[in-house]
Amino acid sequence: MVYQGSLFGSDDGGSTARNKKGAASSALSNSQDVAPTGSEPLAARMRPRTLDEVVGQEHMLGPGKLLRRIIESDKVTSMLLWGPPGSGKTTLAEVIAQQTNAEFVRLNAVSAGVADLRRIAEEGKKNRFMNKRTILFVDEIHRFNKAQQDAILPHVERGVVTLIGATTENPSFEVNSALISRTRVFVLRALDEEQVVLILRRALEDRERGLGDWNVTVDDTVLRQVALFANGDARTALNVLELAVQGSGDLAEAGESIEISTAMIEDAMQHRALQYDKGGDQHYDMISALHKAVRGSDPDGSLYWLIRMLEAGEDPMYLARRMVRMASEDIGLADPQALSVCVAAQQGLHLVGMPEAGVILAEAIVYLASAPKSNAVYNAYNQIRAEILGGHNDPVPLWIRNAPTGLMKNLGYGKDYKYAHDFYKDMPVEDSERPPAVKLQEYLPESLAGRRFYEPGQQGKEASIQHWLTQRRGEEPAQ
């Protein structure tokens, strides 16, 4: 079998490949059962061939666990494998390919289209007629658009194909709910430091597929440095180790002992790659951290998460839009200027561009974190929305309806409407900060009459807003 890609993820840019002989086409290519060669990357050569070689995922692959049982019994059902890069999604698929008697078809969602899915479905129908199953492995299934997911759904429903999808993204957001409901979701965990070190040791000792013939010596401290850098990604760890070994070219060619030092590892790493997927869970985790730091009035934490996301390649315009949202959700009318600051930062980003605009976004995020906080407008919005969605959709009260025609006036539209400015201007105001109490009429529909949704707090500008509204409503000031 051709070991496509790397140890824990596919690097194959092609559309599909099979593990069984069949008709070749532009979309469906055959893969022969051949051993990996030394020309392949170390990560590809060290890909586990059996479940016993897989490191980690004991919660799914331990003795008696469901996923292990269905793989070993060749009773694989449609499933989604969700986990971070290098955690073993493609590895599990390849182990299934080795063990199953079904026709195993590989498809990369990046380059495949609806036509490929239809062709595979037709092959699946032919296989089913001969009492043979078809397993379709889709790498990066989150890259399938709705049309592509809809195209495969009926064939999964009818059992024409058994779908195995691999994704680094949360399926709840990236995979159609109908497709999720017809699959089992297995969550893979990032490998811990000890597990990555174990994989590196295997590679150093393996004489057939690894570096066992290279006479390489690596101290445990150095291996842990590589594991820390890899951040749970076995593929990254093996790539770094291989590059460090290859970097000692003269020694390797002479057959001499190679001792991998910290300096050699650092040279191989070049610089610490920030693990970040702009469409994945880390994206949502970090934007959540940024938002919570702002809400918690921590300018240092806010700056950290902002800059970390920028350095990892996040779209600065996305961050600018999120900051506009934060200004309304968490600062609100406690500091109305916050919204203007964020909109100005967004405009500044357009004007200046990156990387210079990074400091503009930094200024705005510090302003948000340091500003007084209020979620009163946000709460009022959510409460009223809930009332509307819950059925409070009463007719507009007659007295505040528009009455552009005589017929409408005869029907009572606009009758007894009180023009607020007439009342305010005719009333003496002793203190401009404390207008006279005047409750003109009800503006909410009948079923919500008298309700209060916007309740300003005591932070910043909202304290004066609360005071003004209390006077306007004729209520006693809050103590």
C-alpha cells in the first residue's frame, strides 16, 4: 500500500486513491501495495500500520473500546474523526484500509468535486450489488461545501458508501447536521509530551523505516524540546528530528556517530511556529480568550491574545470586526466612545494596512479593556428578541401608528398620539441634568406594556443615563 501523506495527516494533494485494484480514472487512481521507501519523509515512513503501533487515543483505542472493536471486527460504520493536526486521524483511516475487506477509497476534500462523489457512489452501487462494501475516506471534510456534503448524504443514508471523514474543525460548525446525525463522531486528543517523545524514540531505533541505521544519539532533554515545540503534533516532531539529522550531512555520509544537540534542533525549527488554525478550534478558543480579557478589564491579557492571533496569521479585519462587537456587547453606553474608537481602528486598518496597523488595533483593544463596562444594551436586546421569538408579536398600538390617509385616521391610526417635544419644551426645567418627570404614553405592544428591558447600570456614562430615565419615568432614584 502507498503510505500517502505523513504520520498523522495526509499531505496528498490529489483527489483519490484506492487500496484495491479497479478502473483508473482522472479522479480515481489505484494505489499498489508497496512498502514505503527511504525517499519518503520520516513521518510518512513511520506511519503506524496496525492499531498496536498507534500511540495515544487510549480513550478510543484501548482494549474493549468501541472504535477498536469495530475496526478489528471489520464492522466499520460511518464516522467523523475530529482532532488537532498530527493526532492520528489519517493514521486510523490507513489502519482501517489495511484491515478491511471493503474497497477503500481515499478522497481529499481540497481538490475533489461533486462529480468525484457521484462517480464513487456509482462504484459503491456496483460493489453493493456484488455484496461488497465501499468505504470512502474524506480528508479535510470540513472543506466540503454544502453542495458537496448534500451530494454524499443520500449515499451514506442508503449504505452505498461508508463515510470516514477527518477534520481539524468542530463538526458542529463545519459539517451538515444531517450528515453528523448519520455518523459517529470520535474526538481525538492532542498527543502529550511523553507520547511524542515515544514516537521520536521509535523513529530513532527503527532500522527498517526510521533512523536506526544512522547511528544517531539524542539526549532525552533534546527530545523533550522537540516534543514541546511540536505541541502534540507527531508529524511536526518527526519532521524537525529528520531535518536536524539531515543537517549533519557530512557526518551522516561518513557513517560517523551523530549527536543531535539543542542548537541543531533550534536550527531545524528556525523559529517556533505558532500552532493556529484560522478556521479551527484554536481560532475560537483564542478569540474567546481575547473577548473575556476585555470583559474582565485586563489590558495586558487583551494585548497578549490580540498580538498572538496577529502573529499567528489571523485576519486583522476579523479582529477589528470582533472589537466593534465587543464595544457594543460589553462596554455599551457605559462609554459610548468605545464604539467610535473601534470603528476608527477598523478604518485605520484599511488606511495603513499591516503590519503597521497592529498598533492601531492594540490601542483600540486597550481602550476597550480599560473602559467602564455595561452589558445592559446587550441584555435588553436578547430579552426583547426572546419575547418576539416567543410569540409577543402584537399589533402596533393605534396611537403610535402612521396615519398618512384619511381612511387610516378614521380607523383611529395616530389618535391621541402625544408629540414628546411639545411636552418637554413647555415644561420648565430647573436642572438640565434632572428633567421633569413626564410619562407620555405606552410605546410597547399591549402584552408587554409596562415592562422594562433596558436597565442601565452605574458604570461610566450609564450612571447619568439611569438618572435621566428615572426622572423621565417618575420613579424614585436608586439609592
